[in-house]
Amino acid sequence: MGSLPVRPAGFRLKQSKRQFAPEDSDAWYRRCSATQRILEPLQDLRSTEPENWMGEEEFAEDEDDQEAASGRSGKRDARREEFLRAATEVFLSSGFSGASVDSIIAKAGGSKRTIYSYFGKKDQLFTTVIKEITGRVMGPFPAANIAGADLDTVLYRSGSHYLDAVMSPEALQLYRIVVGEGARFPGVARAFFENGPGRASAALASILEEGADDWGIPKRSAAKLAEHFIGMIRDDLHLKVVLGLCDPPTPAEARSSVRDAVDVFVYGIGRPS
């Protein structure tokens, strides 16, 4: 492609005063064609810019990309965990709307492209954070070795486990964020419910169904009974803590709250003394 003509020094373009009549369509088309011929070389010049012309930070290959390309999966997994820890800190401190990829990079290093390659878009990254937090604070539900155990004991153990989980600092802050953003991002709300309260109810339903014959519970009601009990464990206490109206319960207060819920659930309000 030849070089563009150089404008002589002192040369000034003068605006043409020629007016094209509306009916002079041939002249108008000739003028457009001439303009197109001038712009095409400029477009060719732009297409020859380096691949990362939109920003070196976003497109340049970094050490994380090189490790992934070399197949070092162990280091890649460790790097992913670093990003996830940084993302958790940023989301819990700034909320979903206030969190940014740049803030995560400031904590963990790397590049935007690397984070996107691990987690996808922002809502997908937050969903991963939700699953990590709920999986860690909930842990496995205490469902093992229920053979021979009475319903009272199983419910007390399950209720204590769940109350400890939802009263943890991370779970409380995550709940606040999801409630504030869930209406605009239903996928985020769904991920929180399925991995948090929904998972707890499903685990307890499985326990109740397994021991239904021994405890005199209709198996078909196990899921609904589990939902009711999980709701009783949260009670207004959880809402008050979320709203900042009171502190999380002490261990003794938590045991007392769970004990009350189990008594009402198993024996009703008229439990014999």
C-alpha cells in the first residue's frame, strides 16, 4: 500500500461554498465514493496496530497464562485459590455492585484475562465465592450413624450445626449482600439458596426420611418438615443479627435457642414437664 500524500507546509483547507442541489444525486454519490476511497487506507492502517492496542494490561500474557500453557496444573490450582480468596475479601467488604476486578488484581496480582479464564464474568465469580463460603461454613451435615438415635437428639445436633453456620461472620455478610442484590441478579440469589438454606433442608429431609419408620414420620412429609425446622432454627434471631439489632448468640444462647426449637417441633407447645 502506498503512503498517504503529505500536506505541504502552510497549506490550509478551505471549506467549499458549493451547494449541491437536492436533485443532483449523481454528484452526491460521486462525493461519497471519493470519501470512501480516502478512508479505506486509514482503516487498513488501524488494522495493522499490535493485537494489544486496546490496553497492554488486559491482553498481554502474564505469568499465570504461561503456567497454564505449560500444563502445571498444581500451580494453576493454587493460583485459582489465591484469586478466590482475594475475590471473597473484595465481595464481602465492597458488596457485589462495589466489587471490581481491579480490586481483586490489586490483592492477588495477575491480569483480567486470567481471572476471566478461571471464573468467567463477575456474577459467575460471585457464584463461585458463594459456593466456597457455604461449603466451608456448612460442611457436611451430621447425618451419619442415625441408626438407633432418637428424633430429639438428631434434630438438636442438626439444628446446632445449622445455627453455627448461619451465624458465622462470613455467612451473615454474604446473606446481607445477596438480599440486597438478589432481585437484580436472580442467578446469584438462586446459587445462594441452593447451596445454603436449600442444601440444609435437603440434607435434613434425607435424615428424616431415613429414620421415618423409627420416628413415626410419614416419608412423604419429610421435605416439608425439614423446611419448617430449618426455618424455626433461623427464627427472628437470625434476622435481628443480620439487621444489626443484636449480636450473634453466645454458645449458651445458641444451645438454648436450638433446644426450644426442637422441643416445640417434637413435642408441641404442651410438652410435659
